[in-house]
Amino acid sequence: MATDGVTVFPPSFVWGTATASYQIEGAVDEDGRGLSIWDTFSRTPGKVLHGDTGDIACDHYHRYAEDVQLMHELGINSYRFSIAWPRVQPEGKGELNPDGLRFYSELLDHLEANQIVPFPTLYHWDLPQSLGDQGGWSSRDTAYRFADYVDKLVSALGPRISQWTTLNEPWCSAWLGYAVGQHAPGETNVSAALAANHHLLLAHGLAAQAIRARSDAEVGITLNLAHVTPASDDPLDRLAATLTEGNANRMFLDPLFLGDYPADMMDLYGDARAEIKEGDLATISTVIDFLGVNYYAPAIVGSRERIAELQALGYCVDARRTPNLLDMTASAVHVKRPGFTSTQMGWEVEPATLTELLCNLRDQYRPIPIYITENGMSNADYVRQDGSVLDPERTAYLEGHLRAVAGAIAAGVDVRGYYVWSLLDNFEWALGYSQRFGIIWVDYATGERTPKASYYWYRDFIAAQARQPRECSVPPDPSSIPV
Ligand code: GCO
């Protein structure tokens, strides 16, 4: 820590915020946008809390200029957003839709005018429904459709983009979408999830090659990596933790970085495994330039057979977190520890686990530039009578995790940037509008935006970084990381 209490980051460090198309844009049937699997899923009764949909969301499609102005006042130098595939290629094939492209092109104009570097993700879960009708990600053809969309998009917008992220959190697309059924398309079939897992990775590899063929831009992928701790030393709990970590992390990191799926997971899934064709793993392990890491909370995992013992130790079973998933793949349960602070999502807050995760990643795979592409929390925010929104819990969360990132940098991990999830309160998937992750409050009835106290805190934090005398930078004291 520097003496004035500000954790110091390298001068080139990228400061940003993140959003995703379906969560903020609205305007779902304007300017030729096609249907996505999330339109269908959210309109299906019982799938999303309160029947919420992304039909209007934050109305960012019409208010993007105001949102870019808020980013400018925040002082960020990069903005992570996603491009809605069905907006630019409504049926998931064929020529691009010029009206959909125009929206992103105007967004890029505004970002450029405010010196904010665009950091687009090519897929954040809004698959064109016409591809969903043909099996979605469980169908191999979707990977080739994705590569075609990316090829066309990069030739249309390419010169304006210096870094592309192919996919956001393919674990969620595959496992929440096809095994747990909590996300679109809502299937509950482990073989379909394994096929989706493989086809998403193949889509990533094909897209990375398409981008390389068309431009000099850097290419990466964003994963939601888990920091998993066994609930006890009992061998059953340890096995459950290993398999959980395998499903969450190694099923993606191993093929991307080592060119193979993990043997223990392949044994576990047996006949449900996806068909892997010759050359697939070489495509998937195409060398990438950076890795995006989304991180929110640690996972404590025990064996289902030991629930009674775990409860006697004071744990409670976390039924909301990935319900059923591990039942279908291994006998594991997520548990919560007594006395831990949780966010409104019920996620435990333990920033030091982010430092460990980043160090382990570097040690177990290879050094690679990393961006923290999402980190943040949902909170029971409200607008006070004087119009302000005070969210000290979020400020503490962000500060703790920034210290954790600084700790990883001090330990030699090449972390290059940090994006708060999220710029705006938005549509939180199956939980609709019930969870507010924004540093800006959105009044969903009027669309009005109100920066929360954490927005001003982040603004001041970024500004303080720019004022740091760099030669005095001192690594943070790990013992000062709040737990
Ligand atoms: C994600 C999601 C975000 C969520 C956030 C909070 O990438 O998981 O991309 O869309 O809103 O993670 O759950």
C-alpha cells in the first residue's frame, strides 16, 4: 500500500466497466433485430423471476449517448460490452443487418470521442433463436455459424477494434443453459451440456482464427473461473471439490491451454461425452493473446453423502447455487460457511481468494495477460429521500477485490485491467431485475440513471491512480486484505 492508502497499479493499467447486450439494450424488435433464445426463454412463464424480460431493460439502445457520457465522467479508459448476434445477423446466417451494425458503429463513435477504448465481446448468451431451433450449442453447426458471424463482423468493424473477446463464460452457456436449465434454452440434459461445452470451445477457436485472418487485433476469451475449497479434509469432500473445480475450470482451461480435456472429467462423464473430431483440439488451443477472468465469490464444496456431518459443522447447503448440476455429474453440494458476509445474491465475500485463483492459474497453465473482465456485487440498494444511493457494501467489495488484484500483480501475475460489473443496474438473467449490480441506479419505470456512491468512489480511485508517484509504488500487504 502506498502511504496515502491507495493501492497502486501500473500506469498502463486499464480501468473499465462491463455490460452485456441483452441485459441493457432493450429495443428487442427494432431495426431488424432477430429473436434470441433469451427473448424466448424470458417470455416463457416460470423461467425468469416475476416474468421479467429484456424487452426494454435499461433502454441503452436509445440512451447509449447518455451512458457513454456517464462513463466519461467516471474516468474509465475502456468499456466492455457485448454485440448482440441477432441484432447484426438476425437469423444467425447470411448478410449482416446494416441497421443493427449502425447502432454499434455509433456507440464506437461516442466511445472514441470520449477516449474510451472499446473492448467488445462477440457472444454474451443471446444466440439467434433460429439457431436455437436447430439445437443451439448442442449442435456442432452452431460453431461454424458463429465463425461466419465473427468473420463478417470483423470485416465490418475490424479496423476500429484492437481487442476482441470471443465468448463470455461458456460454462454458463453450456451448463446453466443445457444441464441445469436455469438459463436459456432451459434444457436439463448432461450430454447436451457436454456437446455445448465442446461446440462453444470449437466456436471460440474457429472465431479466433477468423479474427486473425482478417486483422491484427488481439483475441481472448472470458471464463468464469471458480476458486473451490473442500468443506473438510474428508476424502469424499475433497473428491467433490476436485470434480467441481474440474467441471468449472479444467473443462475449459485444459483444452484452451493444454490442447486436451482433463482425463478425470472424461472418465466421469463416460458415454455422455461429446464427439471430438480430429483437429478440434488443435483449433480450440489456437494461441490467444489474453484471458478474461470473471470473478465474484469463492465456492465451498462438500460431498452429498456427508450433508449431515457438514451441517453438524455449521455449514448450510447452498441450494440456490448451481442447483442439481453437480447431482448430475458428481455427488457434490455447495455449502455456506457460518458467519461469512454474503451479497444479495447469497455469494460469500472473500477477496483474497481472487489473488490465489490468479496465482494458481499462472502456475498451473502459462503466464498470459489477464483482464478481470467482471467483478462486482448485487446489493439491496435504494434511492434515499435526498435522491442519493448509498452503497458502502459495494465500495468495500470493490476495494477488497482491487487489493486482491494488486496482490496478484505484486506476486508477478500479469493482470492488465479491471472491469466493474456493472456500469448499470440491469437484467440479471433468471433473477430478472431483482438483483442490482450497477454502480449506477436505473429507475426501470423512467429509465433515469442515478450514480451511486460507489460510482463516485470508483471515479476518485481511478483519478488517484493517475496522480500516483509511480516510483513510490509499494505492493499491498496481504495481511491487510479484508476477509
Ligand atoms: C456473467 C454474467 C453477467 C452477470 C453477472 C452477475 O458473465 O456472469 O455475464 O452477465 O450479470 O455475472 O451474475
